[in-house]
Amino acid sequence: MDNLEIKYQECLNYIFEKLPMFTRVGAAAYKPNLDNIISLCNAIGNPHLQFKSIHIAGTNGKGSCSHMLAAALQLNGYKTGLYTSPHVIDFRERIRINGIEIPKENVIHFIDETKSLIETLHPSFFEITVAMAFHYFAKEKVDIVLVEVGLGGLLDSTNIITPEVSVITNISKDHTNLLGNTIEEIATQKAGIIKDNVPVVIGETQLETEKIFFSKTIHQHSQIFFADKLYTVVHHEIIEGKMKLKIMNYTTLSIQDYWLDLMGEYQIKNIKTVLTTIDVLKSLGWKINNDVVMNALSKTKKTTGLKGRFDVVSEKPKIVFDVSHNEAGISELVKQLGKLKYEKLYIVLGFVSDKDVQKVLSMFPKNAYYFFSQAQIPRALPYLELHKIGIENHLNGEAISTIAASLQQAKNLANQSDVILVTGSFFNLEEAYHLI
């Protein structure tokens, strides 16, 4: 290990261990105000005021939409930043420009320069990561940044930007201990990213949330666009590892074919959000060519490095990694599984302890064989407890203490015509990708 790698690992250890990290420890890391991020950014020259952005919130689909939009803007010639969370394999996945991760030297330099601030302000892991990303994007003079909300919207650390467009993909129950117990309460938190005179794209029209979004946009003097009222997918099929979609534009009454390299039924919803956001950007004067957009969407993973969205990492047996981890995401994932052909289905599962695991497990197919496991983080639901809930939901399988061991056992049992799925948490995939 060279000196750069040693120093980089020391910096990661410092921010992982010293700063409370929501994805590892849960609610204890959540800061219910923007004081820290405002102080941090003020101390480093308010970098968030130095670039244009698109802000993306929602329960599911934020990452996919962020990456698709980043690919479209990047291939249209814009120097494009991308801030997403959490990472799957390496911390630097969170901060990219034109698909390239932030250099290790920049991570090291930022932590060294802000260490005294960190010791004074005691920010969360997420707050320091947001500040690092904004500082990097400003320094590199990007044209535009796709900024994915970490949690909620109103009180999320990213919510100090004033974007070109605000995007809310959809609303379902997740993080109820922090965002509220009803769809309406959660929608109110997500609507917190809506700013004065900034257009808003809503990915999914929902009876419980429509009035909340209309009320907020009226108060903020913002135009609102419901993507599923502007576009519809009239047909879709999988051809040679890509999804072909026939999409109708209700505004022009035209039908166009699109190819996506992102798999999964849920991309049918996400593509409508992406196309509506691109239309709004065009209306604001951004030069975006439709043919380039179509090309970009066909190679989003290659362009931006997206992982874990029904990602087929191996054939014979087919091994699929998917980050779905809540009711809405698992519902879409199960639909997708129903379209695969296989002899046997093996599912490696692990969840964090603040999910409604009882409800989620009731949605999984009964004909699969399960490996109940846990990621190696403090917030993980113990694998023996998960196994017990699985048995209560009539899911047949065994308990194995690590994701890597579970995946290896699934590979040992599977033949070439079987399917292995790893899902339930970003942290499951971190271990699974390392094994593959």
C-alpha cells in the first residue's frame, strides 16, 4: 500500500469513526436543522453559491434519476457534477464529475484543511461529505450538479442550494421514525426542497400528496409538472440485456423508442421523471439535444458508474444485485423477479433495524430459498432475528451471519439455470460486489 492509499484510508477512518453516520448508526446521526452545514459552507467560501444544480428528493428512484440526468447532461457537453449517497463500494462514488470519482488527493486535502472546523462544529458524516462535494464542484467549475437528497428534504444538508429545477420522484413510507408516520407527513418533508420561483417536477401523481405539492408551489410561486401526466410508457420489453421502452409524449402526441441500460420495472416510472425534467431544463434555456439524450440513457451505467439497480453481475447462474430496501422498492423488485425464467430462485437478504421488516418480508415470493443475513454495520438487523421473521412469513431458508458467506453458499447450491438475488440494503451490496 503506497503513501497516498495509506493517507486516504486514514482520512476515511477518521470521518467514518469520528463523525456520526446515519447509514451505519441510524437516527443518532440525524441533525434536525441546517446550522452545521451553513456554518461549514460559510467557513469554506459558500461553494454552493458557485454552481447551478438540480435537486432530487423522493422515497425511491432518486439515484437512478440523478444518474440518468447526469448522463444526459454530460453527453450534451456540460461539465456535470453528481452527488449521491450512500456509496456501494468506495466512498468516492458519492462525488463525481463527468462520471469520474473525486481523486483521493482531494478527499485527503479537504479533511486536512477542515479538521479544526470538524473538531469545533462536530458535524455529521453526511454534513462533512456534502461540504466536501460542494467545495470540489465549485473548485472544478462545473456547469451543473445533480444533487440527491440524503434523507427527507426540508432539513437535509443538501437543502442549502437554490436549483434550476426541484425534482420529487415519489412518496412512500420510509424512515418514518424521522419523517413522519403518514404519506402526507413524509410528503411535507420532501416538499421542503421546493424554492421560490423554481419549477418542480413530481414523478408520480398520488392522491395523498398532490394537494401538499400544489399548496407548496402556489406559496412559493413555482410551476409544477407531474411527469406521469406528460409521459406514459405504452410498451416495454427486455432485449439483449437492455430495456426497450415505447414512450408517448402527451404534449406532442408523439411516440418515441428509448433504450435503457438500467433494468428493473421501476425504471418505467423514473424515465418519465427524467424526460419531464429535461423538458423543463430546455424551457429554461439549457441546450439539450434529444438524440444525445437517447444515446445517454442507453449507456447510463457506463457513463456515470451507477451500481445496484437490478444489476446483472453474472450469468449462468444469473446473479442480480439490487438496492431496494423499502415497501415500494421491494414491490417493484418482486414484479421484475416475476418476469425472469429460472429453475430455482435464491435470495440473499439483509435489512437495517429501522425498517418495517415484517411488512417487507410478507411481499417476497414463497417459492424462493432464502439466506437471512446481515451487513457488517451496527445498524443491521441481527440475522437470527431476520430469520425468525422470515419463518413467520413462511419463507424457507437458513441463517448465515455475513452477506459474503450467504452469497457464496447460494453460488455453491445454484446451477446454471437458477437466479440469485442479493437485496435489502446498500451495505449488502458493498460486501457482495467485493466477493464477485
